[in-house]
Amino acid sequence: MGLIVDVSVALAWNVVSQASELTMRAAAIVEAEGGEVPFHFHVEHANALVMLIRRGRLTRPLADRAIANMLLADLDVDQGDTRVVYSEALPLADQYRLSVYDALYLELALRTGLPLATRDTALAAAAAAAGATLLTA
């Protein structure tokens, strides 16, 4: 398994304005080795797409293409355990001032030892402080 991918990186695979050296590197690693995401990833991704549509930054046809591409991506969904949300993610969220959604990416990176690919500066700072490995450009 290659790395943990958060939505900020996955969105950039289909929204050109969000692409960067980091997101292209993450895409290449996922294509070659696969990736892993927490159980809420697809809900968060769908929400991000609908918000971009509402803001006029993405058309529905492009969102549909992003969805089709995401369904083809080699991303394993960690089924986790509800207890992890309360016992691991919530304390990480509190300690590092993250949303619980972002803390789930950090928890998964810490638990698996896989590098975390994120464009979110707060999540990246928390991951570095917690001792998780970050994917860099």
C-alpha cells in the first residue's frame, strides 16, 4: 500500500486549478502502489464536489467525471471501527485543533505507518507534530 490520501489531494486529480507537484506525485504513487482512505472519504469527496458546483468552480459534467475517476482509483477504504472515532480521532482532533474528519486521516496514517498526502496546512502541521510521515513534493 502506497499512502493515505485526503480529499484535498484527491480533488486536485480532477480539478486542474488545485493540482500541484504534490498532488501529481500522490496520483503516481496511488497508480503504482495503491492508497488507503478512512471510511468517510467518499462522503467528504462528494460533499467537496457539490460545494465546488454550488460556488460555480466546477460543472456537473466535470464532477461526474471526477466521480467516475475516483471510483476507478486504487484506494482501499479502511472500515475502521466506531470506537476509533471516539478513542483515537477525537483526542487527536482536540489535541491538534483539527476537525474529527481530518483527525481520521491522521489516525490512519499513525496506525498504518503510511505517509499522508494532504494539501491542508493544519493537517500537515498536526501530522508532523504527531510523528506521522508526510508525502512531500
